[in-house]
Amino acid sequence: MELDIKEAREYIVNQFRKQGDFDFIKPADFDAMVDKLLELDAAYLEEIGDEPYDEDVIYDRFYAALSEQQPALKTYLMRFVDDYMDFMEQYLVSVDAIEWE
């Protein structure tokens, strides 16, 4: 199944908006953060191929990248990354794209 990144992004952004916890982040910064996580996620999926998705590995990559990109928001980034991962999982479940082991 080919993942529709635009649809996934829209779903994730809408979940963040509904939640409202990160409304204080400038829209351009918020968009750049979400786009960076989507980019890293896609690269990781390509890297691992058919291997299992290791949430610890990708979480560390997400956090490191956003910490570099948005150092002023470092206090909030652990939660942002965690929420992104939850929202992406919810999206994948909604389109029946997850195989549980």
C-alpha cells in the first residue's frame, strides 16, 4: 500500500489543531516541524525496508532533528514528537496500513 503523504500530513495537522496544545508555535515553524518529521519518517521507512519499525530509534532521530531546527522550543519537543507519532499511528490505523506483529 502506497501511503498518501499529503493525506497523512493533513490528518496529523488537524489532530494537532484539535488538540490545541501547540497553538503558540508560529504557523511557519509548525509547518516546518511537521514536514521535517514526515521527511524523516519516510527516509526511515525506506532505510528499514521490511524490517520492523523501531519507535525508539525514530523517536531519537525526530527529537534530535527538531532540537536542531527549533532550539527555542526544546522544552516542548519531546511532547510534540510523541504526539506526532501517536497521530501518525492513528492515521495508519484509519487507512488499514499497519501490520501488528
